[in-house]
Amino acid sequence: MAGDTHNEAGSLREAVIEAIKLGEGAFGKREIARALKLKGTDAKRDLKDALAALEADGAIKRTASKTYALAGALPSVTVVEITDRDNDGELLAEPVRPDRDAPPIRLAPGEGAGGKGEPALGIGDKALVRLTPDNEGGYEARLIKRLGQSAHKLLCVLRKPKSGPMRLLPVDRRSRHELVPARGEAEKANDGDLVLCQLVKERRHGLKTAQIVEVVGDASAPGAGSLIALYSHGVPQGFSEAEQREADTVKAATMAGREDIRNLPLITIDPEDAKDHDDAVWAAPDADPKNAGGWQVIVAIADVAAYVTPGGALDRGAFKRGNSVYLPDRVVPMLPERLSNDLCSLRENEERPCLAVRMVFDKHGNKRAHRFLRGWMKSAAKLAYQEAQDAIDGKGGDKAGPLLEEVLKPLWGAYFSVREARQRREPLEIDAPERRVRIGEDGKVAGVETRERFDAHKLIEEFMIQANVCAAESLEDKRTPLIYRVHQEPSKEKIDNLAGFLPTVGLKWTRGERVVTGRFNTLLAQAKSSEHYETINEVVLRSQSQAVYDTENQGHFGLNLDRYAHFTSPIRRYADLTVHRALIRALNLGPDGQTDEERSRLTVIAEEITHSERRAMAAERDAVDRFIALYLADKVGGEFDGRITGVTRFGAFVRLNETGADGLVPISRLGDERFEHDEAAHALVGLQTGSRYRLGMPVTVRIEEAQPVTGGLLLDILTPAEKGPVPKGRRRQHGGPPGGRRSGRPWKQGRKGKRK
């Protein structure tokens, strides 16, 4: 009988799993019972027990809407956000509702490429898709409907030629379909204006018709690249009347109830062009004889919570924006200027409210203790990174020189100690130079340069990391809900891709090897002296997960930390403001802390600010692309050295060494031979000779087109393909249709294999 009972329970479990599969995540207990035709009290009790057992075993999970789904499974129809591209150029996505167990999602080839007047999907866009399991444990997605602004509005350039029809040209480089302005619409704008359009009429044949919703500005103006990026990604701009009124009338904070730390020479160290100053630092040897050689460090952060109250107009606007957006020629701030550049900015020699953490480290950089305080401070100096570094290097100027002994040397002493602990921790050490587009007084690009990285940068970065850890630890200790900064370890799929690529450059990653930051650092060290160093850095970076905000702590893989929360930049990140409020409430630091209503919404807030961050990153990246394309527009025909950073079925992406600009070499321009994408070799391979253009290969290219409006660069590759083995079943020969074209029609050979 016991065996029969066990078999019956097992059969019910299997039946329940099949019913959950059938429901595709939409079935609750009632729907499962109906699908299995279970009736009566005993049958429903057995179902309840089976569901509980399956959930305890991790085989199924209960969703927020009280339905059931297989663990790691997603509904066949779900909303996703485009998060990245793989090495082959295909779009990768994640569920909008974060699911830590969700397998990888890849859009089917060609999906989201745009068409019929619609722009292509890009990173940060949301879409409704239908999922089908693939053969690698993930999902293939097919587009049902794009969501958000790009679903119904397009940013275009209006063209009014002297002869011929007027047209609206989408600025998205992936959309090649022109639109026709509706009758009378062209009178709203001038030739060359940027206009926001909305499709108004479906046509069975020919071009679609659009209405001009808003005239944005002149597409040829110096700042057009930023405007296009902001509008294309739907970045909120400006402040509502309610926000501005609240900012203009807010009263300055007072010292009442705060700890006076004005006697400490806290200083700010920022980029030379910074206008807002979130953080100030101070350090001194620890006077405790039990901590010989130790240090005390204070990180003081602008007290934005003193001015931005939960539920107010400023709070609602800051949440909508999520973060400030930094473009080459402008900043789109999260908060109005009176707060971001004045009341909340830790200005030199001006008294300001702050939320600070005092940390004590031993001589080896191990943190012994920390304490948060709500303070009243006065910045002793505002230094640029270069100024601080010059003073330490013995080249101090009039401003930084006098601070050397009492302020800067103790800071560096504390940093060297904390750096020792960082080296033991082994965070991920990817070398990814940051390029800066330098804008002249005329608003045009004056040059593109690589930002120098000094110890001054690393000092501030490490002290901010330590303060962020303290925030997470204190809130966990007080059992206060918070938003973490989460960075998960790379997925198995990405590690497999990395392991498959490394042999092509003479390196290896043993499959099944433990995935830890130290292993990546060893790999980067092995590549340091080779020609492939930049490529390895980029491939390792692409193999990493994207960081997110979440109320569930998953640790921070890249920093190799168990817990981490953003605390140090509340002027420009809403996540940090929520952490400030949580600390104020948890530590009884004032009446303006986290409210019950905010606490109940933390999960929603985390999801939204993650989306806002990706939207900002996409806009920043696109703006840089457009400014650099403008810079290169008068260099068309010029030759530049670069490196192949991606190979896809439609061509190769090349990054120019001088500017960091990325351009496309279409597969049809690779020469007289027909090339196809070899995914395993990460190369474009000639089918007749086996010659190849591989990922990481140094090349010389000629700029054929530079489009400032779209940010696109079209390149011709001048470097001959590397020799390789002839593909099986092929004879080494010359000729054949160029570029993988397969129309079957006759070809006439021309320069670079172009069809005439």
C-alpha cells in the first residue's frame, strides 16, 4: 500500500508539472485542478500537498500573481528588455520582471531589425515576444509588438528637395525606410529640421505617411547629436512647473540635530569640469593604540534627503528620470539646478548638510568598524583629479600644494592600506580605457582623447566602494529593506562562448572551471604582453552580466563583494537617495527617512531605475557615436588603423584606434571572394580560399561614409585577409560572387567585388 501511495503521489506530481507547462505560467491552483479534472476535498488537498512539495524541491515557483511556473521557465508570451548583443550581432534580452533563474533569451535572426517605417530594436527597448525553447537550454524570441516610445513615434529629419517629393528620414541607423509627411505637415518645419513623427496611415503599398508631432531643432546644429540621442531613447528632459516651484521655494537645511564636522578638512576630488559635488573625503591615522598603523576615513555625501521628500514633486520627477545623463556637450540632471549645483552640492568653503560614514581600517586595509552620522560640514577645497595627483607627485600648484601634508598625504596613506585589502579581494580588473569627446567653444568636436587614470581616481573609487559596503551592512544589521546593486556571475552560455573563443588567440578556459574574478584576472594577465590584449579585455567584458538594482541581495561579482548598495551619488542617482532614506529611518537620524509607502514599492523602484540606467547608457553611447561621426565627416576617404571587434553574418565591426569609433564593413565589401560567418572561429571566412577576417585582427580601413545624424560609419577594409585552411569540399580558387550574396544572378566583377 505504501508503494501504491508513493506511485500515486509521483503520478500526481508529474501531472501537475504537465498542467503547469500547459498553463505557461498563467495557471493558479484552481486552473490546475480544472485542467486535471480534480474534484472533491481529498483531491484538492492532494493537489495542495503536491504543489507545496514541488515548490519546496525547487521544481516549480509561485509568481507574484499567485500562479505557478516551472523553475527557470518563462511564459511563452512575455515582456522583455533588450540588454545586449552577442559577438554575432544578435540581440539578447531579459524579462522585464527580473527572474534570477531565467535562461538566456536571444532574438531570432532578423527579429527586431525594423521595417515598414519602424526603427529597429535597440539596447534598452522593451518588446512583447513569443518564446520557444532552443537546443541550448535558453529561449529564442520572436517579436509580437514593440513597446514604449519607439512603438509609435519616430525621430526623423525632414528633407525638402528643390525637385522631387518631400521625405522624412528616420535617424535610427538601423531603419532604412523613409516616410511621407501627411498633407500640410511639411509646413510645420524647415528643410533639415529634426522632427518627432507619428504614423497616421497604413498603406498596402509604398511608403507610410506620418504626422509631425514636434519640431526638435536643426539636424545640422552642433548639439543635434545629443538631441537625437535623448529623443530617440525617450530620456525625460526639463522639469515640471511643480518641480521647479518646489525647488525654488525649498528652505535651506540647518545645523539643528546634526553632528558638527566643520573642523575636519574634508575635500572634494572630481573631474575638472564637474558642477555638482556629491562626495567629500578625509583621512587621518587612527589614534587608537590598539590599531597601530591603522587609519580612520570619513566619506561625506550630499544630504539630498533633506530636500527631496518622498511623494513630493521633486521626488516624483527624480524617480521618473532615475539618474542624470551625461552627454559630450551637456548634462541632463536628475534634480533642478538649485539643488544639484547649489543646496545639495558640497561647494568649496560653504557649509552644507551631509550624511557621512566614519570608517576605521587596520594597517592592512581591513575594516574594523564604521558609524553613520548626519553631519554639518564645510569643504576645505575643491580639487580636480589632476591637481590632487600633481601635488602627491611633487608638482603641487597654489591650491593643492598647501594641502599636501595635512590633507592629501593622509588620504593617500589610507588608500594604500585599503588598496592592499582590495588586492587580496581580487575584484575584476578589466582594462577598458574611457574615451572623452572634447567639445570646443563653437559646440563642435575639438578632438577625442583617452581619459588618463591616476591614483587619485582609484583612491576616490575605493573609498566610495567601502562606503557603499558600509551602507548595505548597516541596513542588513537593522533588518531594513533596501535596494542593492547586484552583479551576478557570468551565465554558463557566456562562459561557454568565452571558452570557445580563447583557443583562437592561443589561450584557454577549461570548461567546468570555477568562475571567479581571480580566474579572469589571470587570463587578462596572460594576454597582457600579446597583440590580443585589447580583444581579450573586450571579450571578457562582454562575458559579464549587466549590473541591476534589486531588493534581493545576490552579491556583486565584479567587485567580489557579498553585499553592495549605492550610497555615494544621490544628486545623480535615485537608487542612492532610497538608501539614504533607509539609513535615516534605520539609524534614527531624522524624521525624513524611508516611508512605509516607499518601502512597499522598493521592488518596483528597483526595476524602473534599472531600466532608466540602461536608457541613459544607451543615450550616452549614441550621442558619443554621433559626435564622433560628425568629427569624422570631413575625413571621408581617409585611412585609419583599427581592430575588428565583432563579426556577424552581415559584416565586420571595426573600432578605430584614434577615436574609438565603431564602423561597419559590410560583408559585400570584403572583396571578390564570397565570405560567410564562421561562428565557431569568430571569423568571416572565404569559401574559396579559406582566407579570413577574425575577431581582434588589426586592420587598416578607409572611411566611405560618416553619417552624423545616425552616428553610423561605413568602412572599406584595406588589409588583406589572413590565410586559413580551405573549407572542406572547396578548392582554393579565385572569383565567385562577392560578399555572400546568393541571388543566383550573373555578376560583373568590379572594384572590391561590387556589383555594377
